[in-house]
Amino acid sequence: MAEEVDRRGQILDAAFEEFSTKGFKGATIKSIAGAAGLQSPALIYWYFPDKEALFDAVLHTHAPLRTTVDDPASMMDRPPEEVLPEIARAYFATVNNPVSQRMMKLLVGEAMRRPGLADMLGRATAAKVLGFLKQYLSRQVELGRLRPHDVRSGARAFVGMLIPQAAGKIVFPALREDDLTDEEHLKTAIGIFLEGLRPKD
């Protein structure tokens, strides 16, 4: 069993390097097997049914945000003052990793040219996070902590507040010139977000 866990980890590490260096299209099962030190590419299919499943597992392993929303039931009744900063910190942890940044740049560029990959990326990351946020905000409305609102828009608004901070680290360095830290930003942004959704007396 331990050997299987080690082998799966080897494959994921090699796949991450291949995807982050070559993009989704350039990384092949054969090249990933070689990077993992496997004698046969067929061994990868023992753990993952296809390249898409392997890619999804890589995203899951290297994206703290995905892991954070994997167990929604445990978070639904917790107050937004706790949960929203946790999600924001997980998002920033992903974009702060230089290797993750490299992978994101490659995959976003490739996704612009390949609608199928863009759809896969959307389902693997954005849709899961927005889906969680919609459920979570709905539950907070039920609990009376937030006022009734369109949670689809609320989820997008929350994520939208984080994107400029992340973009400054990946594609627009000029956005970092004011030296705003992640903690400073999330404290202020979440405060504004929650103040706007407080129940009216």
C-alpha cells in the first residue's frame, strides 16, 4: 500500500512538472511516465484513467483553494468572518507559489487557444469554488447572518475582489507598486463585502 501511495505521488510530482513546463497539450502520458521514472506509460493508467483525470488530480494537489472547499459540510455553519478569510488565504497561497504561477501562466495562455481546456480548467477550479461559495452564502442567509441577495452574484463579487491582488503577482507587476499585502487586502475587502451584506435592522 505504501508503495502505491509513493508511486502515485511520484506520478503527480512528475505530471506537475510536465504540465507546468509544457502545458496541457505538450505534456504527454509518455513524457510524464519518463519523468516519473516508470518503465511503461501504461502504469499511469493504473492510477488515473486518462490525462484529464491526472491533470485534475495535479490541480487538486497543488491548489490549496481546491482542498479548502473539498469538505463543504464542515464549513456551512461557521461564520463568514472565519470562512471567507480562510478561502482568501488559500487562494493567495496558490498564486504565491512561483511554480504554481508558472503553471497558471502556461495553462491560461493555452486555454485561450483551446476551448476544451478552458472548459476543463473552469470545471476543475472556478466552478467548484463558486459552487461552494453559492452554497455557503445561501446558508448564511438562512442563518440570518447575511441579508437575502443573489448568491450567484455574491460569489462572483467575492472572488472578483481577490483577483487584482493575485494578478499583480502573475501578470501585472504594476499592481504591486503600492505594497498592499495579502493580509491587508483581505481584511479590508472582506470587511467591505460583509458590511454590504449585513442584515438590515
